[in-house]
Amino acid sequence: MPDAAAGTPPPTPTPTISTHVLDTGTGQPAAGVQVALYKLGEDDRPIRLTQALTDADGRVRDLLERPMSPGTYRLEFRAGEGFFRRLSVDIAVEDVSRSYHVPLLLSPFSMTTYRGS
């Protein structure tokens, strides 16, 4: 383990793209939601990078699983069989030295996302 007192800085976490899905109808994390991450090519065609299910806490901590590069990424949430079944969110990644967190609030009547920290 690095010793900050000895002048060795702690390791820098690898930047990633993550999400947290909350079911606001039940007030619980939304476990088992399928989330796919795409990177849009120069022709705006999506190229799938990864796919994961949210864990028991409603999270996917690392969707990227590779070094980040600038560009447009798409998170696609498959919400289930209710009225809202799928939501796609495109995000612009310019600063590859930081992580990007995209939470989703989900209920039978609405879906909301925002830029998290």
C-alpha cells in the first residue's frame, strides 16, 4: 500500500462509465436491469462494447471494461415488460481522465436520468 506520508501518491482509479438504477415505485434498487454500453462510430452507428445486469444494489460499477477514448457513448437500459421497456441515453465524453456516472430513476409511470458524480 502506498505511503502518502513518504511522498508516494495513492494510485489513481481508472476512469469508467457507471450507472445506478433505482425503482422509485418501490423505493428500492432495481436489481437485474439489463444495461448495454455502445460507442457511436463516425457514421453514428452504435458498436456494442459491453452488456451487464445491475447488481442487488442496482449498480453496474464499470460498464467500460477498457481504456476510455473521447466520443459519444450510448447507455441502453432494458426496463422490463411495463409501459416503458427501453431507454437509450447518449453521452459526450471529452475528458477521458474522469469517470462518468449515469443514474436512472425508474417507475411504472416515468423514467429520469441525470449526470451523476
